[in-house]
Amino acid sequence: MATPESNIEAAIFAAIVPAPFGYVGVRTEHQQISELVYLPQRFQEKSPADAIAELAAQQIARYFVDPDFPFSLPLKPIGSEFQQKVWKAIASIPRGEVRTYGQIAKHIQSAPRAVGQACGANWYPLVIPCHRVTASGGLGGFAHHDDETGFHLGIKRYLLRLEQVPEYSKLESTQQQESMW
């Protein structure tokens, strides 16, 4: 159910698109996507306010039906040269696969912590699939959050399952079975 606070917060979005975990907020500026934001259930769907938001809403909905759907959205150029380098490496990770922060760092000749910071600063999740970057010993953080039971890591787990990443689909099944005992 929407609250007065969420209605005020929703005003910054040109669209709010339903997602299996809540919503995705779409911000637009000058005929480009300026930000995509994961939103909790307290928000509610908001019809697109412009053609770019409509395009984003359609593509986000298609992704949740078919995670192989290729996004083709006009993204506002943003981020430092380093962040763009990291995001380009992330965008090249195929659906169904993950890379570690260390693997990305080695590929672009950087450090894992710097890669993690750039991942967390990603303004275009789903389009630049930062959920496909994990820690060497497990899931890692997501969107500058690392609370194992939190909203954002729940989204990361969901997206890795949706994209049929074997080790995370199996991990989820094992955790669900363990929680039943």
C-alpha cells in the first residue's frame, strides 16, 4: 500500500514499473534514461510520463519474462572514466554467468574494492547487470548494501535465479531446504 511518503518520493520518477521483488523506478532527462532504481513494495505502479519512460517500462517488463532480452535504451552519459570502464566490463558478462570483483579488476587492471565501489555506483541496474558480479567467496554486496537478509541482496539473489546462474540457483534451493528444518 502506498504511503504519503512514497507518493512524494514517487514524484521524481517518470515511471514506476512492477517487478517480482517490488518495483523499478525510471528517471528520465532530455530524452534519455537518467537512472533506474530498485524500489520496495510500499511504492505503486506509475504510468510512464514520456516516450523514453514508456520504452524503459516495456523493456524492463520484457526482461522479467525473458532475461535474455537485450536492453536498448538511451542512457544519459554518467560516471567517471574508471566507472565507465567497469560498467563496460560488467555489460559484457553473459546472462547465466557471473564474474568476481577480482576477475573484473584483473581484466581492467584495477583493484577488487574499486570495482565493487563502481558496481555500487551503477545508475542503470538491469541494463548494466551489476548483479552478475560477486565476491570470490559468495554473493558479495549489491548497490552498496551487504545485509544478507536485506532488500537489495534479495533482489540480487532473485536476478541470479531468474538468469539461471547455476551456483546461485542451487544455493537458493539448498538454503530453502535448510530453512525448512
